[in-house]
Amino acid sequence: MIRAFIRDQFCTRLAVICLLWVGVTPVRGAGPATTTSPSTSPPNVVMIVSDDQGWGDFGFMGHPEIQTPHLDRLGSEGAVFPNGYVPTSLCRASLSTIVTGQYAHQHRICCNDPPEGVDRSAMVLSKPTVPGTLAERGYASLQTGKWWEGHFSNGGFTDGMTENRKNGRHGDAGLLIGRDTMEPVFSFIDRCQAKGQPFFVWYAPMMPHTPHNPPAEMLRKYQKPGRDERLAKYWAMCEWFDETCGALLDRIDEKGLRDNTLVVFVVDNGWIQFTGPKRNNSKAQFETRSKLSPYDGGLRTPVILRWPGRTKPGVYKDLVSTIDLAPTILTAAGVRPGADLPGLNLLDVAAGRGPLDRNAVFGEIFQHTAASLDKPGLSLTHRWVREGDWKLIRFDREQKRPELYNLAADPKEERDVAKEHPDRVEQLAKRIDAWWNGRDD
């Protein structure tokens, strides 16, 4: 279906791809490939990042209508963490956390855009990244899809699609991946395999993110009388994204790379499709308690780890965060994570060797446009913690008392029970301040 859709509706755009794509552009001066024997070769890593998708909008997470057979299969073959979280429910900050392993207040990419009047080039990711660290170990790494940080080499990638030729805001040519073509990823994998070089793939297509323009035949599956067309389009986009993931996973299998490839799946932030009266997009997102909000609709994500022989298929209830992905990937590649990474390595848990040594995850929400590049606290709107089944949300911008939810009894966060449990509110508020007090020097 992907190829048919491209052929029928995107011929002119594919011509543009051909002009932009003369092989994936490598970083000039990148070191030679490191070849190792099959018995000692480090694993390849494929990072799949969904863009604006609700945590329950997958077959393996129990959605009754959205069809995601390829990710369902990945989930059945890997370790699934349904209680995963992104610390920040905004795409640029969240992606920077995934690629660095640090909270937004650490890596300083807290918002999507710099302060008004400040050039975008002033807002740069300066922390070490996973692909950059892996490059030092002989890996080749490919950036595709969503990427806010200018040229792909700014993130330590050796190869990539986003070159920021036209000062693109969040990916320029990289955004062609998935919707228009998969060839850049396939060619990269082929080249690395021919060299015997381990690789890291960043597959972060702008899907199911708007524009919600799925293939017509796929959309028809979700259209029905009385269902809002916006919802049908979003659901179809979820399936279309899944189909592209299937193409990538099948390619890994066809090349005989499955057993030595760690596949990591996550969503950059949640999404609840708005079906009310048309209005400002960011306000609609907050009203649905979705993207940009401190509620689970924006923060929660399933995490999947599949590394045959190293991960044990199953569902793991541990509280995990995207700060854990960097130490997990680095450990798999034989790299000791630095002390500045606050996350935990998930490999032992994913192998079935006991629960994670953690009972809480934390996060922070910032406004869309930064107030300051050096003082994260000035852009802060909320901080939150989930401890066990309890979740506390603190309001750092509004003069509003904290909200407390018991997610086991109230998974949609509809009943604030803060007044009924003042001691728990106080205890969790102290935990948030001990994690990060949110104030700037």
C-alpha cells in the first residue's frame, strides 16, 4: 500500500526527493567503519519514534478499532512497558531528552522555539548524544524524520536527511521519510551491512502527526456514520505509521539482522484527537489534556524493547521514562553511561531479571516558546510526579493548588482527590522539589 500510494499521489514529491537525495549525506571526515567478527559485534540499534500518538492508540495497548499489526507483533516479541512516560509533553524537548538521556532542564531544549526576536541558531543542543557517543565506538548513525536541531551532524549523527538547507524548522528533507519513501533507511542499512559496520537508525517520521492525510483506502476503514472525520483520519494515520514500521522491521528480518538488532519503540508525546469546534490548535490540545499538558494524555507512552535472546517477551509494569533509553542503548553497545545521565538501564528488567529499582518518575512542562534560553524556570508551567499509582501535578505558572490522582482507580484523571489526601500531597510535593525545585539562581 505504501508504494501504491506514493506512485499514485506523490510522484512530483518523489521527483523532489531524487534531487535532494544523492545517497544519505555523510558527515565529512567521519571515521572509517569498524569491523568486528559476528561473535563479538555490538548490536545494531533501531529507534522508532511515533509523533503525536495517544498511549492507548495501538492494538497491543488494547484499542478496540485502531489496527497496528506490525507494532503488535513487535510488542509480542519484545518487552512491553505500558507505564512509560516522557518528562515533557512537547516534541522538541521530548526528542532532545530521548537523544541525550537528560531532562529538559539539563539539556536546556525546554521549548519548541527560542524567545521572540532571538535567532533559531542560538537555541542549540550542546550535550553529548547517543548517536555521537556510538560514533566514537565505530557506529554509523542515520537521522531521518523529525529533527529540530539544524543539520543532522549537530546531534552526532554520521549520516542524515536533515541538512537545514532552507532553515527548516523541524526536519526539512527529513520529513519525507515514511509518508513518501523508506529508501534512505534501506540504503543506509545495506551500506552498513556491506561494510560490517554496526548502525544506529533514528526513524522518527512525522506520523501520525498532522497533516492527517492517510491513503484513501485506509481512511475508508475508519469512516462510519456519526464518527467525526477528524477522528477517522487520525486513526487511519496511526495504521499508516504502523505500516511503515512494518516495512522497516521486515527489512531488518530480510537482511538477517534481527538477532543482533535492538529495536526501541516510543512516542515523543501523547495525543487525544480534538473533535470540538475549530479553534487555536495549542489551546485545543490543552483542553483535551493532551500534548503540552501535564496529564497522562500528553505524557504517557508505551515503550518496547526487542533484542532476541537478550529481552524476554512480556508485559512489565515498572514505571519507566524516556530518560532511561539512552543508558539502555549505551549499555547494550558496551558503553558505560555517564554519571550525568539520570535514567536507568532497562535491559535487566526487560530480560525478566527482577523489577526496576524505582518507584517514581518525574517530569516538567514548559510553554511552547522559551522565555529564556539559560533559565528553564522562567518557561516552566507545571511539574509532576507519579509514585506507584499516585500522581501529583503542581502548577508553577498559575496560582492554583496541586492536583492529585489515583491512576489505578481513575486512569483518565477525572477526579482530583488532593483535598482528601493532604499528607500525600505534601509528601509528593517534597519529592518534586528534591528532584528539581524549578527555580533559577
